[in-house]
Amino acid sequence: MDEDTEPTLSVDEFVEYCRIQAGLLSGQVERMGEEADELLAEVDERVGEIRKRLEEGRTAATEGPPTAEQPPGVDAGNDADVDVAELEELQSDLEEKQLLVEAKQARMEAFQKLAAGYADLATDLSEDVDDGTTALERIVDFEIDHDAPAYFPDRQTLVEALAEADDEDD
């Protein structure tokens, strides 16, 4: 084979590449969804804990009979039953987990959007493109426009492979 001969680029191979990328992204979305579900379960658990503590404190506060110095529903001897610092810590933990869930959901949406973009690109390539070079250019443009390498830290995208090949040629 002559060194000046470039390999023939197949549109079907590029369509398959796009479908694989979309599948990988969808798998990551599924995994993130499971992680978000776990975090939501922890949030529910924390909310239940806070409610229980508040209810216990409310019950303890209403146990004593009212006196002239003490209005009904307040028991001066049970102030320690509701540990405000502990409840604040639980609330802080709850808020942190809620922020994590929100961040994970935003990340999932971004991954879903990119996966849909790859799937649409695969369809467009298979229907509208007849040569591999054009398909490659469209994929590279897509990956640049969508910052695709950021979504694949453990996998090289076409745009990265071309950049690396250009660096080696220089």
C-alpha cells in the first residue's frame, strides 16, 4: 500500500460511531439516574429524621400542665429535648444532598441532549451524506460545537483523535 493513499472512509462506520457515542452517553445517564435515586432516598430519610425529631420535641414540650409562669404547650423543663444544633446539622446535610441531586439532574440533561444530538447526527449522516470525508467533517464540527470530549474523559473522540494526529504530523 502506498504511503500517500488515504484509507477509504465509510459513512456507515461514522454512523455507527455516532450511535455508539449516543449509547455510551445514555448508559452514563442511566448510571447517574441510579445515583440520583440513591441521593433522593437519602434526602427522604433525612426529611423523615428531621420530622421525627421535631415531632418528638413538640410532644415533649406539651407534656407538662400549664402554669401561671408558663403558657400552655410550653414545658420549660424539656428545652433540651429538641437539639437545635443537631436539627440544623441535619437540615444542612439535607440541603447539601438536594444540591447534589439538582447538579446530577442538570448533568443528566446535558448528557441526554448530547446523546440525542449524536443520534440525530447518525440519522442525518445515513440519510444525507454519501462520502466519508463529509461525514467525518460533520462529526468533528458537531463534537467541537458541543464540547463532546468533556463528556468522554476515558474515551477519545474523533475531534481529539484528529487533533492528536495533526500534532504528530507537525
